[in-house]
Amino acid sequence: MTAEQPPAGPAGAPEDRRRRKAARTRNALAGAALELILERGLAGTTVEAIAERADVTRRTFSRNFTGKEDAALDFVRGDGARINALLRTRPPGEPPLAAYRRAVRAWLADRDAPAWRVRPDTRRLLALLDSEPALFAAYERIRVDAQEESVRIVAGRLGTDDARDVRPAVVVGAAAGVLTAALRLWARAPGDDDPAADLAALVERAYDALTAEAAQAATGPGTPASGGVGGTAGTDD
């Protein structure tokens, strides 16, 4: 007796269904981890409880995540991947720092697929980073992985080798560092009616501050940067 074959249909359809099912399972686990940690705290949350809430086995959890912190922060990984995807689509001649900033802007402005970060529960989870060392360590691992991919993308845009040329790492370190700083400030601040708009405005101010400081450094000590923060913002539009 032969194994039952999937029903006839468009090429790749069974594989697409499996991929969608795997994505739903992963999202269910990530959502369950986030909910439970906010309800019970990190110490009070077990992998078994996460798997039970997501209605899957412990083995299924292990196939998707290395631990509860990794699962709860899966939205950080997803957002990093989306920023990098947007960075790849920026025009080739665009300066790398401007390209990264505009990729972040597009990520925050996408209302069809809103960033996980603008949801109240994820904002609360980010606020826990200061008090939960294991959660912070997982966050840093995910963030570094995303930045390493950004460095490779920027190196490709510049036509250089990131193992020999320091520029890609410097650009990404500065651009991603600004975003991280803005996100940490936003997570600690009181919630607003429109957290997406609040975060977008804070990120823009943070990038303006970076460009203003860079202009100040270029003109030398004691010399005001041309246009100040407001003036530098206009050059990026």
C-alpha cells in the first residue's frame, strides 16, 4: 500500500500549507511565551506551560526555540528581518546611514503589517529587559544577529568586504544603536493612545540627534552645526 498523496493542485501548494502551518505554530508559541511571562514573570513561566497554552508538545517547542526567552522575543527577530529586507530594497546610490534610517521609517509606517513593537504587550516585555538578565541576554543575541546581517547588506551596497573595511560595521553600529536607544526610552515611557506614532516620532528625533552630533564633530569644537537638529532632519527627506 502506498502512502496517501496530497490532492492535486498548484505546484508547491502542499509545501506552502506546511510552511503556513509551521508559521502558525511558531507564532502561537511566541504569543503564549509573551503572555505567560507578563502574567507570571520569567521565573514563574516554564517551557511546558508555554507548550500547553499553545496546544503543542514540548518537543514542538524545542524544534522552534532554544528557550522561553527566545520564544517571547521572537517579535524582535521578526522585526530585525523586516528592517533588513527593507534595507535591501533601498536605491543603490543612497548613502548607507540614510538607507538604514529610511528602512526603519518604512518598517514603522507599514500599517498593513504593523511592527510587533507597537503592541502594548510587547512594549511591556521590552520594559522588563532591565530587570531580567536572561531576557536581556536573549534580546542582545537576537539584536546582534540582525545587525550582522545588516553589516553584510551594507557591505554589498558599498561593494566592499566587511571583514576588511570598517565602514559597514560603523554605519550599522551607529544606525542600529540609535534605534535601540530610542526603543529602550520608548519602552520605559508611559503608554500613549497611539504607540506607533509615538515610537516613530521618537526614532526620528533620535536619528536627528545623531546627524546633528556628526555635523558638530565635522565642523570642530565650538562651531555650531549648520541648521542644528531641525536643519539636519530636512536633509534626509
